[in-house]
Amino acid sequence: MTRAQRRVRTQVAVVGAGPAGLVLANVLLRAGVGVAVVERRSRAEVERRARAGLVEHRIVEYLRAHGLADRLLAEGTRHGWCDFLCSGRLLRFDYGAQSGGVRHWVYPQQLLVRDLIADLHEAGHTPEFSLPATRVHVDGAGPARVECAGLDIDCDYVVGCDGPHGVTPQALPPEAAPHDGLPGTGPAPPGGLDERYPYDWLTLLAEVDRGVPGVVYAVHEDGFAGVMPRTSRIARLYLEIPAGDATARWTAPRVHERLRTRLVGAGAAVPRLGRILETGVLRMRSSVRRRFQHGRLFLAGDAAHVLTPSGAKGMNLAVADAADLADALIRRYRYGDEAHLDGYTSRRLPEVLRTRDLAAGFLDLLHPQGRHPADRRAELALRLERMRELAEPGAAGAAFAHWYVGAGPELPVPHTSAPREPTP
Ligand code: FAD
């Protein structure tokens, strides 16, 4: 330790200021639990990092009940249907109706992150930005510790919310490596829980002449294309590309041409696309750790599990992990309840595995050529039938709708304030 090294003591040290870390820190702080948050990137960087946009109903209810959703409720929009497009045939899936009137909120992740940082500041804490954690110590006697350049945080517990490549997942023992099945959670997809798909997605942010009214999932002989609402001027787009393809190969004219081909027949659901503002490649994989905890270290969000964006579940699961862990830590400090904290993995893992399986099934629906390139037309016809089954009122559509929109299970209620009235 250098002489300039600062040393602070708190109850819970949180590594990473994404949705998981910020929700956890806000809820703990409001319940009187001491927290310290460190974040590798600058505040400006995390507040402009555009990723998710579809927020589940139950997540919004949780944030609202904790007083963390004021701007989301004021500025977000609600969406309850999506279009399936299969080789030019359009099927509207009214998942809001099929789930009993429950709808998504559309609110860009970077705006939620911005709001949660402001909420945290208001509650008396500002994360240490531009300060990567370099090591965590959770074994042995004495307090746990997070080491950063120039700062050591001694604490009772470390919560790793630093994504899959952060330092906290590295502190787990090898037996917590990605999981290949849990009794009673249904069959794992081929290849176990560390799954690499035979295609990637090009991820784009593009200008639009008006807001996207509903998500479009287009399956075409040429490949998959997706259009997601974000704001009245910007849409998130996905384009299936060969696995390993480089972003540089996807010039704007080529992207526009492929979108035109794959979105033929989408009609009014796709506004006129303008300038492409951001292009990236998402290597399509999912990975779930066997354990989300080790001693006094707990992992939440992408640090514990990474799913493909097919069901738009990553950020939602991250907040659901944070909600469970916040509840368990508050019980620990209020009532000395260690057992509930110890049960964190066993409560969260089944839901994560179930979500992983459903997202994998949805991905299969959207990628016929990924599995059977020789039989593409027959596979497309089969996909159209499966889409029809979802879109028509019935058990299959209702089950999928509940999962997709996040109609349940409910997340822990606040310990601090009385629940507010639910959103109609
Ligand atoms: P992150 O948001 O990744 O936050 C982790 C933080 O930890 C980062 O700020 C990082 O800088 C910081 N960090 C890393 N290492 C360190 C260190 N050593 N020290 C300190 N800090 C560190 N999910 C949905 O639910 N719905 C969607 O519609 C959706 N769409 C998506 C679209 C795209 C293109 C992508 C890429 C993802 C999408 N997701 C979606 C997934 C979602 O964005 C992630 O699952 C979510 O960000 C996970 O939140 P998190 O807090 O666990 O991790």
C-alpha cells in the first residue's frame, strides 16, 4: 500500500455502477445500510452507454415502490404488442392482452442509470467514478476488502456488479464456473450453460422519423432483423451476421440494404430509418455461473450470468438480482438473518436458468438457418406456425406473454417505506 492510499470502512462495497449496482446501493442506503460504490468508467461514460430499453412490468413496480422510477414513469412509454414477420407475412402478438393487460416500459438504460446515480446522490452517496477495483479479498479473518488505485474499502460484504469481465467474478473458486444444469429446471440447451451460438448480431442505433410503435422480429431467408423502440428519434436495430464477422464489414449502405430485404412487409411498424449513429457486434453467447456467491462475496447481474438480448432480459435480471440481495442484506443487518443471505444463489439461479432456457427457445424461433441451413424454407414455414401459435389467444401465447413482459414473480417489497399504489 502506498502512503497516498486512502482507507474507508463501510458495510457493503459495490463494484460497478450499472443497473444492478446502482439499484442495490440505492435500496440499501435508503434502508440505513452503509454502502460505497466504485466504478471503472467516468460518470459521463456510464450515463451515455446505450444498451437495454425494454423494462419489465415487475421491475418498474419494484423501482416505483422504492421511489426510484419518477422520471421513468414520466418520460417512458408503454408497449404491449410486437410484430412477428416471417418471409414477409405479418403476425401481431398482443402480449399485453394475453398477459391480462400488463405491458413493458420503454426507457433507455443510460437514462435509468443517470436517474439512479442522481437518486443515490440525493440519498447521500456519490460513486467513486473512473476508479477500477483491482482486487477483492473475501477469504480469511478480518473484514472483506476491495482494492482500487489509491483507495482500499474495508467492508462486511462485497457485491460484484462489474459485468462478466470485472474483477469480482475472478474471485469465485473454479467450481462456480458456468453451470451445465440444475435438477428440476428443465433441459439445458446443447453445449451446457456456456453456450456460443453459430451467428452474431450487429447492434445498431439509428435515427428514425418517429418512434417505433412496437418491437418487430423479422425472420427471413436472408437472416434475422429486429427493430426495438428507444426514443421518439432513435431506434435500436439488430441484424444477424455470420459468427465472428467484423463491424467494419458492415457499412451503412450494406446495413440499409439488408434491413430493407429482411423487413419487407413490416409496414407501419417500422419508421423511416435515417443515419446510423452507432454500430457494434454482439458475440451471441450465454453463460451462467454455478454459484453467485463465495463467502462474503455476492455477484449480481451480468457478473453472474450473461444472456443473449433475444428476450430483453439482461438488465431486468440484473435488477431482480439486486432486489433479492438488497432484501437479504437488509434482513441480515436488521434481524441478524444470515440464512436468507446464504440462500441467495438457490433463490436466483432457478429463475436465471429458466430465463436462459426461454430466451434460447426464442432465439431458436428467430434463427431457423442457424440450426438447419439445408432446409431453410421448411424451417421458415415451421417458424411461421410457431409464431401463429403465440399470436393467437391460447395457452402458448399467454405463457410466453407472461414471461416476456415480466408479469411475475414479484420482487421483495421495501423495508423502509409503505408500498405506493400500483400502476394501473
Ligand atoms: P453493466 O451494466 O455491464 O454494469 C457493470 C459496470 O461495472 C460497468 O459500468 C463497468 O464499467 C463496471 N466495471 C467493470 N469492471 C469494473 C472494475 N474492475 N471496477 C469497477 N467497475 C467496473 N437487457 C434488458 O433487460 N433489456 C434489453 O432490452 C436489453 N438490450 C440490450 C441491448 C444490447 C445491445 C446489449 C449489449 C445489452 C442489452 N441488454 C438488455 C443487457 C443489459 O444491457 C445488461 O444485462 C445490463 O447492463 C446488466 O447490468 P449490470 O449492472 O449487471 O452490468
